[in-house]
Amino acid sequence: MNMKRYIIGVMAFLLSLSVAAQITYTKADSLTICRLLKEAPANASTLWFARQFHGRPYVAHTLEVNDSEQLVVNTRELDCTTLVETVTALTLCVKQEKRQWTDYLQTLRTLRYRQGVLNGYPSRLHYFTDWILDKQQMGLVSEIQQPNPPFTAVQHIKGGFMSQHPEYYKALKANPSLVKEIRQQEKALTGKTFRYIPKQEVKNTRLMRQTIKDGDILAITCKKKGLEIAHLGFAVWQKDGLHLLNASQLHHKVVTEPIPLRQYLGKHKTHTGIRVIRIK
């Protein structure tokens, strides 16, 4: 029995070393996460966490820093996707009463990769629709598609942007053999349909306030060829209507947009509306 326990202990230790070798972060990142997990009240909302990152610089491609795929933790610089993943991971940790650094790493890995398994670049969920479907299957989020109205429009997915433009992606440019697997993932998504709220219906009404809750993830749909989601953020209701808390390329930092979402969407011709995802 003692030998069996010894072997199990050694295997667990080796596994921990293997996992640690697949993580990229700085001391500042771990201190930020540990502080937030310690300070967050038991009923901390998604927006409580999201607002802790107000003012953090917007930086794109922060996950593309290694030659091989690793779990990257970067709380110092955020884009729209990493902000959503970071905040969602923190929210889930507190909801599940898990407040350790290792809990956060496991939760972030679970969110970022297909079925939570890091197995190379293609295992990362690059298309947000794929992310929604996978995390919904794991019971972590749910996509809201009712009532109708305001979900009066249907999005027909037709993936292909990544495989058609591998030169935009460091890993695909360096490893052309990965394009085939990405293309297969795109084919699996193509043809799926989802109800969304068209941008002209994003109004400050009782129905909208009943449908969308503070802290819901808002995925902005678009008509750019091969892409289904253009941008991400969190829902924030204010007196004048629905606003978006996001890592903004325009403002170069994490902000709650000063203008209502309806007006924000109207400024972008390729934006068609919003899909709504709720953290369970």
C-alpha cells in the first residue's frame, strides 16, 4: 500500500511539472489573480471582476508569444477575448468557492481549450461560436436565444477566415500543416444557426432589460466573410440604455463605452447585432 501511494505521489508530482511547463505568466499576473480571488466578496458579480481591469491597456495577440501552445496568463495587457476569459474564470472560481492560484489556472485552461484539454494550437477555441458550444456542453455557460422579439434574426455560420488567411496567425504561418485541422473545425461550425438581436433592436426597453442581464457576455455578430463574431464584452445597463464593458482597440484600454451599445453598433457597418451568453 505504501509503495502504491508512493507511485501515485510521484505520478502526481511529474504531472504537476508537466502542467507547469505549459504555463506562461509573470509574478505580477499571479499577484493580481490571487489578490482578486482573496478580495472578492462571496457574491462577487461578473461586473465586479470586469471593473477591476478598467484602464488596463488593450494589446492584441498576447496569446501568441510561444513557439508551442502554452496556457498564457496576462492580466497586464488584454484584448476582448482574453478579458472575457479572464473575468469568466475569476467569476467561476468564486462561484465554486475555489480561490487558489492553481484553481484559476485550471479554470482558465478549461475555458480556453476544447473540453479543457490543452493539446497544441488547434485545441484552443479560436472561433467564439466554437467556444460557446464547447463551454455550453461543459455546463459553464448558456446562450440566450429567446424570446422573439428581441431575438428576431438568425445567424448562419460560415467559417473560413483562419484557413483562408493563415498569414495573419503566427502559429499557422510557422506550421502550415495545422491549417488542415483548423479547416476541419471551420467545416464543423459551418451551417449552424443561432438567433441574435439585430442592432436596430438594441433598445432601452423593459423587454431588453428583462432579456439581458448585467454581466452577460455580449458577442457582436458581423458580416465579414469567414467570421461570425467581431468583438466581445460584458453587458452594463445604465440609465440611458445598454453599454459595453470591453477591451477597446479604439480607446487602447479596458473601458465601459461612454455611448450606448445601440449607438456603438451603428458606427460599425459590418456589425449586425449581438448574441447573448450567460455564465452559469
